[in-house]
Amino acid sequence: MTDRLPGWPLFLLLCVFRIFNVSWIESYFDPDEFWQTLEPAYCTVFQSPCVWTWEWTRRPVSEMNLIESSLWGPARSFVSVVPTIVFYRILQFLGVHSHYWISRGPLIWNAVLVAAPTDWAIAYTGVWLWGNYWALLATLISWFQAYSLIRTFANSQETMLLSVAVALVCPELFGKTAGGFQRRSSLAFLLGGLSVAIRFTSLAAFVPLGVLLALQQTSFQSKIIVLFMPCAFWGVLGLLVGLVIDRCFYGFWTIPFLGNFHFNVILDHASLYGSHPWHWYFTMGLPVVAGLLLPMILFMKTGVPAARPSVPSPRNTTNTAEPVNSEGDPVDTLKELEKLHKQLEREKQEVEERLRSLEAHRIMVQNADSRQRMAVRSLWIIMLSYLAIMSLNDHKEFRYIHPVLPLVCLLSAPYIQQLVVDFGSRTIRQSAILLLVIPNLLAVLYLGRFHQSGPIHVNKAILEAALKVPSQAPFSIHYLTGACHSTPLYSYLHSPQVQFDTWTLDCSPSCRADPSQICEYERFDRDPEAFVDEAYQLTACQMREDETCEKVDKIPDFIVTFTRYAEDLHLSSLGLHAMARFPHHLKGVQLGGWRFGDTEPKWARYLLTDWLHLSVEEMVVYAGGKFAS
């Protein structure tokens, strides 16, 4: 078994694959990718200008003890930000902190530090469980792994830490034995403690993992020792390492995962950002994240892939004919009978040895089958426990259950093997493989290159325009997008040559949780024209004799918005023109005379052919007259 375990050459190949994966992803998935990793790292390294969101600036209102102050304190840990901070420090030291390396470099960094280790851990665990690399194929063709794993989400790091932890203890978890269990399990739960420091929801996976490991022990005393020594002790030690890291960056002692728990669970403020029914992870979340792998593990049937040796046929060396001498005359002597008896005894012994060998192999296969069934049961327990506990919170997102996807890949391995090796004729098997790979690839390319790609391109266009206009003062940008943090910010505007001053609509929980307040993003969404008039004092400006409006200092150099608001804003009255447009979201399709979705005239129309038209919402950059279109 150990001679087939993955090594460094495979890890290097996986690094290359995931770095290539970065080229597939140039879209916006969720604000946390930027505002909980890139922007805090940028603020830490480059300091000003920058913006910290409320998760990082949350503070207790009065002096309290550590636990109470942590409940009302910061809701995010720097543990997940440290890798990006280190990367930015390296760029700063080398003097190569260009726009590309600041904005796109962290994805390459994540491909090596997060995505490739996750793939390698799945391959390692798959070899221990199944004796092959089909689990690795499952993670490489998974659309969600390609779409989300390389992004700078805390969820991606949580996924990696759980995958590596399972790989470290997989022999014992699957009922086998291997040397160094104490060392490996200690490291696994040290990583588990760091994972809990990043996101307290990791407890939903590491607690079942520790309990399952303890149950593998034979005596009650050994069960307790495993539960408290490698699991609890090293898990708490990992948490303490996280606390020290946060102390270094915040400048005071705090326990951010308690602040996160207090905000999301006790106060239930997570539901301010959307809520879903309790069963959503089972009926929508897991089917979408697992994709075509889920039907395989739910509906396909297969046996344990064990190779059974061929049974040799006993040699028919017994001569039943009457013995004869060299001349062909029959003989019937005592000597010939004794010789025949010895020959029969030898063949009897050979047959008995073969039967004992076959029985030993049967027991070995039976034990292997039993261990694999136990392993599959353990993976299902961890996955279902995680989904059930995560379902208790009203606010749910696809990326929150990313950590269970490696478990799905492990469970799907024998079924992929059945499709590739044992499923019908060669033509049918090839068709099955294409049916498995092509939909995943199309999903990644559409979501990674087109869907919500506008926020990635707008800041690049603004930066390019600003570099063409010499100015000592910072350029101002206002993001009127009607949503919370719809674009990355300074991490995607970085350039040593220019500076920017930005403003986004307020959507903090302080206004969301107060029924008497209307957040800025809500006021803008309800009446964009009135909001712009108020924000830029258009209704108060005095008309001169030449009927031109007096200039107002608050008018920015750039305004970013969506096409659904653009017509109502009348930004031309501010002296701004549409400088650039970028496709953001597919709203509808017209196929000949058939219409699907929203094909209203307000959306931009992309004519692919005479009979295929796409209605697309665009992200629009408006700029002052000194910036060319």
C-alpha cells in the first residue's frame, strides 16, 4: 500500500494544475473573498489608503473580561489572512508590488498553499481507502473545487485543513494501523484548532472526527486518552496559536471566533444578509456543490474493488489406467502401489495448502470489505454531522459547506472507477467520462470567466484611465451598485503611481438591524435619482445666466453602477460620461422566436448569431471629461 502513496512529484504537478486553474477564474463570487482576506491584508501591509469592514472594527462598548469583550469584539481572525500578508510582504520587499501581483497574485499563492494540498490530501486518503487514485480524479473534475478552492476564502482554508487532518489520521479512521499515530493525530487536531480559530463551524467536522477515532480504540481507557490527548489538548493548543496571532495584529487580546459566534448565532444577525429553510443544505446546497458526484454516491451500486487471484485447477496426475511395464504387460506389485500412494498423499497436501490459501484470502477480502464499509460510514457521519449543524443557522451559502466536498470525492471514487473501467462497452465508458467532465468544465468556464465578471474588470479600467492623467491628488471613485461591497477595492486599485479615494454605500449590520433606519444601499435601490440628487446636491445648485449648474466638490472622478440604475441617475448632468461597460450577469436568452428569462430592452443585447441573442446586465464606469472613453 505505502509504495503507491502520493509523493512530491504528484504535489508539484497539482501545483501546476491549480496555477493553471487560476486562469479560468476572473469573476466575483462573494464579497468575503476580498473584504475578509485581500483588503485586510492590503491594509496591514500598505496601510493607507484602505478600508476595514465592520467585522474587523467591531469593539466592546465598555471594559469587560476577555470572554465578554470577545463576544462583542472582532468577528474575524487574522489566522486566515496571514498567508496573504506574508505574500504582500514578500512583494513589498522585492519591490514588485504591481497591480497584477497584488490583485491576482494571492490566487496563485492560494493555488499552491491551499488548493494543491487539498488535492494531495484527497489523493493520499483515497489510496489508503481504495488503493487507487480515482478520488483524485473526482476532485480535479469537480466544478466547485475549480471555481472556489483557489479563491481567498476562509472556507477554502477550512476545506484544506480538514482534508489534511483526515489524511493524517485516515489509517486509524478506516480501521487500519500505521506507525506514528500519536504524532500524526496531534498534528491533525492542531490544524483543527487553527481551523476553529478561523471559523468556529469547523467544530462540526473535527468533533465527529475525534469521536470516531476514539471509538476505534479497544478499551474504555484508551478511548478517553485519545479523546482528550491528541484531540482536545492539541485542538486547544491550535486555538491558542490563533489567539497569539490575533494578539499580534489587533494589539489586544481577543477571541474572534467568539465574536463571530455571538454575532451570527446569539444575535442571529447573520439572517440580516439572507435566510434559507433548515433543509436548504440537503436539498439545494449539497446537490449544487457536489454536482454530478452526488447522484453517483446516492444511487449507483458497486462492490468493493478487491482483486481475487485465479484458482489453479488441481493437476490430474493420477493415472487411472492399469499399470504396465516397459513391454506393455500389466504389473501389480507392492512397490508400484506404494509409489502411487505417496503420489496421492503429495497431491492431497497440495490441495489442502491451496484451500488454506484461498480461505486466508477470503478472510483478508472480508476484512478489507469490512474496513471499507466502516470507512465509508465514518465519512458519511462526518459529512452529515457537518451539514446538520450548519443547517441550524438561518443564513446559508454554498461556500459554507465546501469542507464536505473532499469527503464526497472520496466516497465517489469506486463509482468513478466503475464508470471508467467496468461500465459497458468502451464507447459507452468514453461517453460516460465525457458526460462527467464536460458539464463541470462548462460550469467553471461560464461562472469563472463570464458570470459576475464585471467587478473584476471595472477597477482595472479605472486604474488604466487614471494612469493616463497625471495628478498629485487622489482620484475619487463612488460605487453606486445598490448592494454590499459589490467590487473589490484597494487591492484591485493598487499602483505605485496613483492613489484613490473611494466611497461605497453603507450596508453595515448597525443599520440593517435597526428597523427605524434605512441603509444607504436601500435608499439608493428604492429611488436612485433622488439619492444622487441628495448626495451630489443637484437640487440645491444655483443656476447661472448661462444655465449651467455650479460645480459641486462632491462630484467624484468615477462612478461605478449597473445598467439597471444608469438611466435613472442622469450622470451626464454631473459632467460624467460612460467610459467603459463590462458584461456582468446573463438576464435572458432569445433563441429565434423563443424567449427565456428577462429580455427587456433595458439590458444590453449581445448578438451571437442572427437567431441567438443574449440580454446581459452590464457594469458601467462613468468618468469625468478628462478621461477618454
